[in-house]
Amino acid sequence: MEGEERAHREAHFQEELESLKASVARLTSLLEKILRNVVGEGPSNRPAIFVPPSAIAQPEEIMSEHGQEPNIIQHLST
């Protein structure tokens, strides 16, 4: 029984790790695009859009929305 639980936790961990890797890759790509635009190497020379910190949900808000531990990456990708 303990082996099954461990295998389940390991599988869940691997899924979360892959999701995190994909999110980091997506964020990295977006940051690279923004930086290219800011320095004038991209398709436009417009500055990046600034999102004030007050517009970004805090972990406590995410927890209260879902009634569980926050999954920041999933929240940011929606």
C-alpha cells in the first residue's frame, strides 16, 4: 500500500514538474519577446505593458478562490 502511495506521489510530482517546465519556457519566451521589443529589435518599438502589482492576485486570494493550496503556475496561465 505504501509503495502505491509513493508511486502516486511520484507521478503527481512528475506531472507538476513538467507543467512547471512548460510554464517557465512560456514565460521565458514572453520575456524575450518583450525585451526584443523594448530594445527595438522586434516588430514594434512600443514599450512593454506594465501591470501594477495591485492587479496581480496574491497567493491568499488564489487560495480563497479555489479553497485549497494555490497552484500559482496554473493561475498565471489562465
